[in-house]
Amino acid sequence: MLRAYDLYKAYKMGKASVEVLSGVSLSAKASEFLVILGSSGSGKSTLLHLLGALDIPDKGDVEFQGKSVFQRAKKSRENYRNRDVGFVFQFYHLLPELTVLENVIIPRLIGTPALKWLSHRREAKKEALAMLDRVGLSHRVKHRPNELSGGERQRVAIARALINKPTLLLADEPTGNLDEKIGAEILDLLSEFNSAGQTIIMVTHDARVAVRAHRQVRLVGGKIEKVVPAQPSPALA
């Protein structure tokens, strides 16, 4: 479903150029739960951003369902980010002035032409409420982010990421800002969505989190060092 070919990415640091990715290639199948494991600075977040077209590689390409992501026109690439991919981040990135329900609806609002929004608004609200019910937050729809716990905020972020029914969910350290118990609950929730067919690629530095996946890719110094084949996991049994 998703293939990355020979990805390179460097960033300017003053006069110096720091290479973050050095020829990374990987693939993910539909309905797979793939974890990219690596220490801080290994390039795993940069790789995730390239897979989701949040950034552009210096060299290489990403194919989604057989079509290039970075050879597309800008509008088509924006549609890929909005419709085909959902993003979950470590620090939630919820808008504090909006309610839980309004935060979840945002991707649908962004992806709908202004002239069509009035006729689509009621359906979007209905689907957002259903998604919040799935993540266990139907009692929090009118609350704002500062009234929620960290685990609840991450559940809102997951609902927001899935509101457009994306084929691919990209998660960047989604439990990194949570304690162990709440983090395990978030992983349970992601595993439930994966069992229902959602493709997930998640980056983490925590090997305890990685055992939840069907397959692990270890990234070291901007290169893939090791791929751990799919194997039965007690967490997914």
C-alpha cells in the first residue's frame, strides 16, 4: 500500500548541513501495524513526516497505492495529507479555544469546499460524535482541551486523525507524553482500530511499545539497521 524509496533528507544548521535520513526504503501493507523504532535523533520523526508529505525529501520518493506522492501537483499532495492520511502526535496539537467536538471536526472542515460546508456540517457533526463515542469521550464533547487529562487529549487527537476515514494512520510517539498506564490504554485503542483494518505506522523509542506491532523497523543514524519480521504478539493475540 505504501512504499518509500531511497529517502534522503538534510537540514541546514547555520552554515552546516546535517543529514537526517540517508537512503531509507521501506514498505507497509494494508491493515499492517508497523513500528519504526529508534533513539532520539535517529531520523524516525523525519521519516514519518516524509511518509505523510508534511515535508519533502531531498532525494527519493513515496508511493501510495502505486502512485507517487511527491510527483503530484501541490493540491493533490494536500488532498493526500487531508484525506488519505491521519496524524497523531506526542503533544496532541489541539486548538485550545475549540471544544473537543470542534477539534475533531476540523479535518472535515478543511477538506470541504466553503460553499458545500453548510450542507455537509450536520453529517460531519454526526460522524464526529460517533468517532468520539468510539474513543470513549462522548461525555466530553463540549469540554475544551485544558479541561481534559493527557490520555483524554490523545483520544481526541486520535478521533480527529480518523474522522476522514484515512487509509493510513501515522503516529509520532503517541504515548511519549503519558504515564505507563494511560499509554497502555492508548495502545489498546490503536490496536483495536488496527484489528478493524486500520493501517498504522508508529514511531517510538520504546521497545515495550514496539511489541504491539506486527513488524518493527529499527532506524539508526538515518539508516535502517534491522527489520524484525512479523511474529505473534501477546498484546495482539
